[in-house]
Amino acid sequence: MQKSRTGLTALRHGLERWGGRGNPAALSAEAVPLPVRVAVVARDAELWHRRAGYSRGSPST
């Protein structure tokens, strides 16, 4: 049940912003739940990867 609750929290607060100008609760900084912050970093990394693409000459990590 805890995993479901964590997932629901991440979905509920998915539009919060670090500066406190997000929705629905206008949470800021550390008040934004950790699963939300992790999901946002993963989403942004995926978007950057899609936008910048992958070239064969890029160093692998």
C-alpha cells in the first residue's frame, strides 16, 4: 500500500515547482515530495536526451 500512496503523491504534486509557484499546493523547496523531484529529473533527462539526441562520437556514461 505504501508504494501506491507514494505513486499517488507523485502524481498529485507532479506540477509543483521548486520556487513554490506550482500546482496544486504551491509547495516549495524541500516541501515538494522526493518522488516528485525524482520523477521531474527523470522526465527532464529524457526530454534533453530526445532533444539533443545521441551521436556515436559522444562519450558513454
